[in-house]
Amino acid sequence: MDKNNKKTLTISSNLKKKIDTSSINPDGKKSFAVKKKEPFKGNKNNNRTVLNNNSAKNPDLKKKNFARKFIEQQATKDFIKKDDKPTGKSKLKLKGPIDKRDFKLTVSRALNVEEIEIKQRSLASVKRARLKDKKNILDGEKKEFKKVLRDVKIPEQITIQELSNRMAEKSNDVIKFLLNMKVVATINHVIDKDTAEYIVKEFGHTPIFEDEPNLETNKKEEKLKGDIQTRPPVVTIMGHVDHGKTSLLDAFRDTNVVSGEHGGITQHIGAYQVKTSDNKLITFIDTPGHAAFTEMRARGSKITDIVILVVAADDGIKPQTVEAIKHAKAANVPIIVAINKCDLPEKNISKIKNEMMQYELIAEDLSGDTLFVEVSAIKKINLDKLKESILLQADILDLKASFSDQARGVVIESKIDKGKGPVSTILVSNGKLKRGDYFICGNTWGKIRAMINYDGKTINEALPSTPVEILGMNNSAYAGAEFIVTKDESEAKKMSEFKQINSDKSKILVKDKTTLFENAKNKDELNIIIKSDVQGSSEALKMAIDKIEHNEVEAKIILSDIGMINETDVSLAKASNAILIGFNVKPNREAKKLAEEQKIEIRYFNIIYEALNHVSKSLSGLLEPDIKETILGSAEIQKIFSVSTAGKIAGSKVINGEIKSKSKARIIRDGVVVYTGEIVTIFREKNQVKEVGTGLECGISIKDFIDFKEKDVIESYLAEEVMRTI
């Protein structure tokens, strides 16, 4: 066939290619030019009918149809291998015998495009699969779930989170259970073993009380080991407020500590060492004299060897003086009475000695065994004599300690320093404390990074009876906590984890199971947040607030911590509607800004009784005011009238006092109050009046009351609210 006589076959598709052929040869090689045709916009069926009819009549059209079929057959042959397997880039997977129709030429195959033909699931198949899955789920739900009951070990104290884990129960379920019992808790709250036992039983498990782990380091050794030597005496100075305790210590140290004390009273426990004329050391502990620091004074007496009881010569024995005597006797330590201010003309030494006899403190000149020393801290009179008395008493006690064993001690005070972190003042009671030692202290632990003595100098070791500040705790320790040096870090962590649950009694949420069923006595609560500079002050303030009792209101301390007031404290105060108290601390810049934005008032104090007064006033504001009634007079109803403008009017006669308009009124019938309301209007001779005196007749209308009876008594009175105080 001539090239000029080309035939063109158009295939309707998205092809952008043209297949050009010159002729159809007898050997089977045929080619046609294929070009893209515009999509047909008419009836396809009609079009197909027309083509079929025309093909029979038109030979050229018949040739075109033949050419198309021939091209498709050739493409199919090229696509299939001789072994009837698919070739090319197709990834078509076949099952069963190969059908040539499966390899019919398509547009994508003509363009050598990869295709994956996946047989789609029928709608009926999908429905059957879904029904089968649904049936399996229903069959599973029909099977009864058997709860696994466990033996739950319960320690003395346990957190709700840990108890939930041991029961394999959701912590939310335990919290909901407590909530139903009127106890609000979180997963971090601590409960005692009795409460834990009750919860375990309610959830169907078996409680088992576990024994306290036997930690050798936790046991205090009775026998001293190593290099045993005589240690310096630890002396605690006690007495009433403003009797001169700190002034006496100032005289020993030649310092001026009093001037730095807020309000002239000691707010913290201080520890110092003083050298005598013969180079012997005496360790002094200064305790606050305010009533709020009772526990601190008690703590001071437990760690001391000798108590110096300071009594002002012009003031005599006071409540805190008696309290100090009780603490000293409870600790079974000897007492030396220092009668201060003996230089004053109004002193009365003999009176003090006689008053001390009723507390079994008898002076030597009165045939007793208690040392009495007359001193003056201001004029430094008889200070050497007092030191000699201390050393004499120490010789009698024969104080010994190991200077080489692992160190032990007691936390005197703790605080959080902005630059140093948690800092604690430790009094070493036994052994040698060295820098780098691992230790536990209450429920915290750490490694000593630095030690600072009472003079502010850095030291590498501290011997018995030495007060020292240590750095390296991972958290602030509680004042009064025992300090123990451990062998290594792992032992310190192990003991700390144990004590974290078992040592902190103040975090117990429920102390016995009976409180689970007690409703809160419908008391109004005043939430309080306390931030203090040192642990001792925070503790003392907390204890003093807890002692404020009232049957209608109570103070609830939701946070008592040390350190600067931060944003978290302000946010907590906002969320809990609490008053925020800063004791010797200030807020940081962010906290101050947030407090201004949230309109949270922060009250700052540096004297403890001023803080207590603020709490008392705040509690008083929660009290319902008292209603003070003043009886004005009474009237007896004689006759009842109906007035179109005023309703029922009680025609009455005033029998005593006077009846006032707009005053409170009681309707008394046969001695029983039947209604309490307000006098709206008083009529006197058809005129409205403000008041009517004794013996006069009048008409009285009562607000929202018309059920008057003759012989009823109307009592007029005034009710005044009177604010209450604690």
C-alpha cells in the first residue's frame, strides 16, 4: 500500500499518542494511524447501533473494525509468554488457568504503565464478614469476667498510687471510692495501714501486713567504736521571751545577734561554738522563747547535754520558763539557772530561788544541787563563772563520742538558699563527718558537697558536738530529723525510699477508718499557704495555726514550705481561694506580677504573733454574725379590718413600749410564735404614722401575713448584726 494512501483509525480514549502504520501486509503485519478523538456527547447506545448497521453496508468501516481487533490481538500476544505467563512490568497475580481475556490490551498497558488489578470484594461478602465479627464480639461479652483476687501487702503507710498498683486496680476507682466516703484525695496522698486494709477488703482482696525492713544502718548503735574521746558539751539556752537568752549568747560570742532579730525575739534555732579561757569548746544552741516555738524548744532539749535556764531578775518565772523546765526534765538533762539582769535595782533574787523550789530546782545555798549563777549579759558580769559551771557539769556527765566512726547527727535548722539550694544546719553527735560522705536525713538523701562552720568558713570535716551547715541535699530536710552517714549511694537511696513513706506522719490523709464515714462537721474552712525562710519557723507557724480551734470555722494549711514565693504558690492560692503568707520571704518578680494580675493578696510578716493575729482575723470574717435583738414594744389585736388599699389590718392596742413602722415583728398566738416578718404600715386615726406609744390604738399591717386572730400579740423589735471574733 502506498504511503500516501494511509488509513486512520481513531480510538476514543485519553491517549495522547498516535500509532502510525503504513499498511496491512498479507504476513499479518498491519499498522494504522491512531489519533485522539473528542469525547462523544450523544447517546452511546444509539451510536453503537448506527455503527453496526453502517459496517455491514460500508466496506471501509468494516476494515477499520478488523484493524482494531487485529491490533488488540497482537498486543495481547506480545504481552504473554510462550508458557502462558504474564510478561512485562505487570505484577498481576493469577489464580487458576489463564484466560486470554485477562490480558486484553488496555490503555494503561498500551502506555506501559504498571497496574495491579485486585479483585474487589462484593458487598455481600463485606456484610457477611461484619456479621461474623459482631457475633464473635457478642460471644466474648457473654463470657463472664472473673476478677483476680490478690494478697495485698500493706505497710504502715502507703500512697494511694502504690496501693492501687498492688491491688491491680485503677487509681481512679480508689479515688472515687474515697470520694464516696467524703474524702477528697489524689494519687500522692498517704493513708495509714488501717484505712488501706479497709479499702483492700472493699475491693475484694486479702490484706497482709508487711514487716518493716530491717536496715542495719537505721539502728542506732549502743556501743561506741573507733577513736573514743571526750567531746565538748552541747548547751541549750532556754527561757521566757525577752529574758535575755540571745543577749547572753552575744556576750559569749562578742557579737550582736539581737539587733538582727525581728521584734527583738529569736525566730530560728541558732548553733554556735565558744572557746573558754583554757581553749575548751562549748557548743551553744539558742532557742526561740515565743509560745509558738514549743516544739522547737522541745527539739532543742533532746539534742542537748545541759540546759541553761535564763530567768530575768526583775521579771521572775513566766509560762515559757515553766515550759522549758518541763522539756529539760523530760529529756533528763541537768539544768543551770542563769539569773540575768542582776545589775538592775528592781532585781529579786531570793524570790526567784524560792519560786524555783516548787519545780524541784533547789539552789546550793538552800541545800540543793542546782547551780544558780547571777549574770548580766549587757554588762558581762559573771560570764566566766557561768562557763566554769558548764564545764563542771560536763565533767560530771563524762561526755564521750567516737571521733572516727560513721557520723550521726540531728538537723537543727533547714532552709533553701537561692544560690546554694537546700541548706541544713547539722549538729554532729557521733563520728567524723567528711566532705563527700553519702547520707540520709529524714526522707531525703544526698552527698555532702560542702561544709561551713559557725564562723562561715568552709571545712572538710566535722567532729562530734560541732554544728555545721551542709550542702548537697536533694531536698530540704525537716528540723529535728536524724542525720545518718551511709556506706554508699545505693544504701542512701534505699533507706530514703523507705523513710519517704514511713516517716512523714503529717501527710497521712485518713488516720483511721472511722473518718471515712464522718462528714466534715459543716465547718467553714480558711485555706492557708505558708512560705517561710527556714523550716523551723514554718513548722512553728503551722503548729500555732493548728491550735486555733473553733466549732464553726477552721484553718486548713494546704501548703507549708520554705523558700521564695513563686508562681506556683500564687496559682495555688488562686485555685484554692487561700490566703498567702510570706514569713521572712518575698515573692520573685514573676510571682509578684501574677499576684497583681490575679488580684491575690500576699501578706508579709517577720514576727510570728503578727501572722497569727492575721489568721485569727481572717477566720473571724468567716463566722456568721450574731443577731442582737432589741424589743421595742408589743400590741394586742382587738379587731380585724379589711382595707382595699392595704389588705387585712389588725386593729390593735399598744400594751407596752412602742410599735415602730419598718421594724421586725413577731405574731404570738397562745404563747407560740406563728409568724415573723416586718411591719409595713401603722395607721392612727386613718393616717399613716411611724410609731405608736403605750395605751394608744392603731391599725397594723404585716408584710405577707393576713391570718390575724383576735387576742394575738404583735411584738415589735430591732435586729442588729454583731461581728464575732475568735
